[in-house]
Amino acid sequence: MTDASVIPDKAQVHRHLAMAVIMAGLLGIFTLDSVTPLGYSVWFLYVFPVWYSTRLSPRSAAITLAAAAASSALIVAGYFVSPPGGSILETAAYNRLMGAMVLWVLTAVLLKSRTIEERVRWSQEALKESEAFNRAVVESSPDCMNILDREGRLLSLNPQGLCLMEIENAASVLGRYWWDLWPESSKGTVQAAVQEAVANGTARFQGFCPTAKGTPKWWDVIIGTVRGLDGQPTRLVSTSRDMTVIKRAEEAVSESEERHRVMVEQVRDYAIIMLDPDGRVATWNAGAQRFTGYAQEEVIGKPLSLFFDPQARDAWTVELEQASARGMYEQEGWRMRKDGSRFWAHIVTTPLRDETGTLRGFTKVWRDNTQRKLIETQFQQLVEQSPNGILTVDARGRIALVNRAIERIFGYKREELLNRPVDMLLPERLREEAALQLHRGQAAGETSFKTMDNGAAFSGLHKSGREFPMEMGLTPIETLQGMMTLCTVVDVTERKRAEEAILAANRELEAFTYTVSHDLRAPVRTMAGFARILMEDFGATLDPEAQRHVRTIQKGAQRMGDLIDDLLEFSRVGRAAVDCRPVDLNKLVGEVWTDLKPQREGRAVELTVADLPQCLADRRLLRLVWMNLLANAVKYTANREQARIEVGWRPDEEAADRMVIHVADNGVGFDQKYVSKLFSVFQRLHRADEFEGTGVGLAIVHRIITRHGGRVWAEGRLGEGATLSFTLEKAL
Amino acid sequence: MTINGVEILLVEDSPEDVELTLRALQKNQVTNHVQVVTDGAEALEYLFGTGKYAHRADGRVPKLVLLDLKLPKVDGLEVLRRCKSEEGTRKIPIVVLTSSKEERDIVESYRLGVNSYIVKPVDFQQFNEAVRQLGLYWLLLNEAPR
């Protein structure tokens, strides 16, 4: 309706031209003047506006043609009013010229007015079109677009805006001040932004504004201005972009960052710190404070070297270099506390890089392993300093750890042993069995003990190739490296040598007593025997003095025989194996008392025996004890008119499983100050002519009771009797 | 060589003990012939008719052996063992007559089959008594092993 009507088509032009020719023909102008040059020019001037008018609207064309008609009428009129004196032709030409000029002027005026009119119409059309375009843009915008007047009142908003703001009735918001639609807290910001836009042409802000239905939303708002011809803003256009989703995501990220930060800060068992790329402390947490004693404000910005021993301050760069080279660096080491003390830290250092790979810093996680380190160190020292050899063997039979004693025992240096088969420490003949033992032990988790006592001797192999006797304990242990066997090794060379020396000494002693038993008695027997023969065969011819001498020889020989016998007895009870079984003491005492009948013949000896419990002892040896004790009691009460011997017992207050048995008599007793001599061999408190004896009896008693694990002691008062006490284990 | 067809082999290296033993036997009216040898090797030769007793290879054996344990050359326990392990001599009663009260000697002797074990006492009176009982027991009450 616009262009099509303004720009006529060709057919229309032709029609106009034809009309102009007809009109001119009708009026005779064309025929008269067309042949003269002037006629052509006039024609051109005359016709051109007509032609030009055809390019115009019909209304303009009509005006043009009307003008042409008017000018024709003027030409005709001019013909009649032409000045006198001129030819008709001159008059006609003059008139035509005048008419054409009038026509031209008229046409020009008409055309001018028509052009302005057209232009106004065009611009109106264009404006209409542009408005439609703008409306389309506005309506299709995904954002909420508000048009405000310069005071900030809402003039309109796009459909998307209604939708985003969940407004059902646009009328409810139109005409209101825009900031009044925002929550109270944002009003100031919005108002300021509007003012800024009015002043500077544009403004931008972010703000929170729930929708009409209350859905919380975040907006990113840009305000632009529409200026009038005077350059003053007439309208404001605000474009509000819904950024709730982005905001939510940002919030989620920062919330999670905050949570992490709080968490890291609160961790107490680990020091978690961040360093800048130069190794200065950037963040600090509770664990770090706990380990080092430094508060956050004391260390932020300080270099890592703060925590290093002054002698090893340069080492800190190594950690960071290693970490950035490897991506992560794990190590353990001593670190300094604020107070100068040290803690053993397990440290993991990780470099932090941004997306471009640029080093942004480091995180460090420390764990205070001081306690573990101390225990480890102590344990290591225990192992290292142990006088016994200690080594561990892994499941493949390889040596994993050795201590100093192992080096000494086997003659190898540590590095010669580690990771080598343990077989190298054993003679070849034992290797198979040892491997079996190790395997069985590890599989069953049982401890075994290899000694040289039970059966085959167990030997170690020294580096020099020398075999030596050893004892070896095998204990399976579970370690981080898997099942291991802990072997404890004792070199028993010295002990074995000592044992052999003792055995040899014992053998010698046995040979000696054997000799004594046989050979020492033989000459004594010869003396006694031949003295008797002398008396039997020649007694009658010997004078009394000679007979007395012979009897002295006999007595001496007899005494010598007794001494030898007792000494052998004493030696024997020291060597005899103690075979403990329950013994009925009442019965035993009865038997011994019966055996002593010859000694107490013709005497009044009263024996009182309490009901004795069963005891655990070697009956044969215990019999010797009773024999000696009761014989002594009988012997030392010899000069009593009424001899009394009392046997009793009580529980041993020093050991619950034992009892104290005593034998008390009312004999001659002894002086308590000599009690220490009582139990020694050949020590006697009485002269031989007072009471016979060799001084071995109580020594035998002492030895037997001691070999039973008991104690024996004596109490006596000179002339008032003696009490011998000993302890024995009770039978259950 | 034999009297009354009975003989006693006394294995004893000490001449004094030999004399005392013979006197004790005599005093107790043991009148059997006593053959004395002074070491274990000679005792074995006598018992098995070898060496210087090879001429004695008539299969006759003593009726009783009185054996000391501590002997030159071959000791008494070895003589006892050999004697008790041979068919021909197993049945000869053997009495160990020794100074030793050592338990292992006594145990070993009985293990090897000794018939009696007598410790020579210092007091010869007791010795006489022991020998007297021996004489009665082995020579008078027992039948000859053959």
C-alpha cells in the first residue's frame, strides 16, 4: 500500500503521456509550436511536468493536468489579450511562454507540496513499519523487557516479561513506579539504576525479585534510554534477564566451598595447609595449630622453612620441587614446633595448578606420627640392641630385617643379608627342614622352637663356613608386607661349652666317687679284716695292751668305712634324679621308726606323730631324711630318762602349696649360735666320744630337702632339745 | 682239678680280699674247691675254656662264680654280660661281691641277670655272715645247674 502506490507502474505512465498528447492536440498547441525550436522547449517544459506528474500519485497527476489545462486556458486568453503591435505568432509565442512559465511555476509549487505530503506519508508508513518491527523484537525477546517513562513508571512489558514475572494481569503493574515492583531491600538499588540510566544513558545491576506468584528469582538488569529530538531521554527500556539458575549454581559452588573451608579448618587430626607458589603459608587449620603451636595469624605469609630444623632449612624446597615434578610427594620427617620441640610428620604435598597448568600453590597434609615414631624407634632400639639375634623372613624365605646381634653371630654385614635367602645362615643339611618349619609356621600361625636339646642339634652357619650350635625360635607375625616369620637366634656355643664342661666335671666326679666307692674301701676292709684275723687267730697269745691296739685299729677302720659310706651317700643324693610322687608320710615315718629299733633298744623313747598329710616327694630320698632326723633324735636323747620325740606339721605361710614339718626332741639340744654349722658336711657340735656320728646326716637332709625345693632349719637350746623343721610340697 | 665235683670261681684282683674271702668260706665250712682268677680276661678264658685254660675244654663249668666288679682288663659287668649271654654258661649262678654300692652297678648287674649282689662290708664279721649265707644258699640248698 506504500511503495506500490507511490511508484506508478509503466502502463500508468504511458496512460498519462497519452492523455497529455491528446490534451495538447485538442488545444492545438502541439501542432502549432512543435515545429519551432522554441516550440520544442516549451513543449518540454509543458509536457515534462505532466510526465513527471505521472510518477506521482493520481491526485498529483490530476493537479498537474489541471495546471496544464489552466495554462492552456491562459494561452487562449492570452491570444485575445495579446498586446497590440505584435504579430499573431509573436503574441502567441509570448503567450505560450508566459503560460508555460505560469504552468511550470504552478507545477513546481504543486509538485513541492505534493512531495512534502508524500514524504510525510512515507515517514508515517516507515514509522509504522519500524514500530511493528520493534514490537516483534520486543515480543520475541526471551528476557523481560519493560518500557518506562523517564520518571520510571512502567509503560509496558513484553509477553515474555509477563510470563517470567508470572503476571496474569498486565494492568495490575502498568503505570506503577518500576522500583515499587521490587522487594523493599532492592528498591534503593533499582531507583539508583534508573537515575543513572537517565543521567548516563545506561545502567546495569543485579538483584533479587520474586515473581508475582512468589517464585524467588535473580535478575541481571540492563537499562537503556530512548531519547527525544531534544536529546533528553523520553523512555527507558530495561532488559531483565532471569539468572536464577546461574545464581543457584554459583551459590551451590560457594556453599560447597564454604563447607570445605569450614571442614578443613575444623580438622584437628591432620594439618591441612595451603602454600602459595613460593612456599608461603596461605591457609591454616586447627590441626596445623595443634601440631605446631602456631596460631593462624602467626604463620600466614610465613615461609615453609619455619617448620624445619635450622640446620635443614634448605630441605623445604626439595619437598615443593619434588611435589611439582611428580604431581604428589609423600614423605616423613621431623618438623619443628613453635616451642622448638620436634614432631614426626607424615607429609603429603600436592601441587595446585589452574586450568592452564600454571602452578598456583601447594596443599600440604601433615599427620603427627610422633607417638608412632617413638614407639617405632623404641622398638627398633629394642630389636637392635637385643643380645639375641633377631631377624624376620618373608613368605619367600628372604631376610627382611636383621639386628646387630645377627651380624655378630653370623659374621655377615647387614647389607650382605637383607633380601637374601635365609638358607644362607643354615648348613645345607638343615635347609630343607628349616624351610618346612618356616612354611608350616607361617601357614598355621604357630610358634615353634628349635633347640639343640630335643633330638638333633640345630646349627647355624657362620660366614666363615664354621657351624655353631644355636637355638632358634620361630614366630609367625602379620605385617604390612604380609606374613613374616620372626626368628630369634641365640648362639649357644658358649653355653654348650659350659654345659659340656659341667658334664665333664660331673663325669669326673662320678668316676672319682666310683673309685672311692671301690678302691678306698678295699684297704680299709683289709685293715679291719686282718685285725679281726689277728684277734681270732692270735688273740689268746696277745697281751691285753696288744689286744687294745688291735681293737683301736679295728675301730679306726670302722669309722673310716662309715665316713666313706656317708660321703658316698651324700654325693649320691646330690646326683640322684628326684622322682616326685605322692608319699604317705605317716606310713613312711612308721617304717623308719621300725628300722631304728636296734638304736633304741633298751631305751624308753616315746614318739608322737600327728596325722600328716600326703606330700609330693621322692620316697627313697625322703626316707633318708626321716632316717637321719629320727636317728638323730634318738641319738641325742640317749641320756634322757624319758626320751620324747614329736612329729607335727602346719601349713607353710610362705607358700600355700607347702607345709612345714617338724621333728622335736627333748635331747641335749645345741647352742643356737652354732646353727649355721649344723647343716654343713662333717660339722659336728658334739665330741665323737659323746655322740657317735660323721657329721653328714643333716647335710644329707639339707641337700635332699633343697633338691625338693624346700627349706630346712633348726632351733635348739642347749640341754633343752632341738627342733628340726623342713617344708614339703603337699600332694593334691 | 675239682674236688667233690664242685668248684667255685672267685674273680678278685685284690690278694687281701682273696684271702679274706677264702677264710670266710673256710670258716663257714664251704669246702668246695675255689679257683681264683685275678682279672676279667682270665675269668672269661676259664669260663669258656680258651687261652691258658684251653685244656679245660671238657665242658665243665664252675658251680658258682663270685665276681668282683672292678677288675683289670675286662671289668666284672662285662664278664657277667658274656657269661649270661652264652648258652653254656647262662645257668651258672653268679654273685657279685663288690665294694661298690653304686646304684648304677647294682641296677646294671641285675639287668644282666646276676643272681645275687653283695656289698663287701668293712666289718669282716658281716662279710663272714654274707659268705656264710652264700655258701649255704648256693652250695648246699641249690641243686647243681647240671
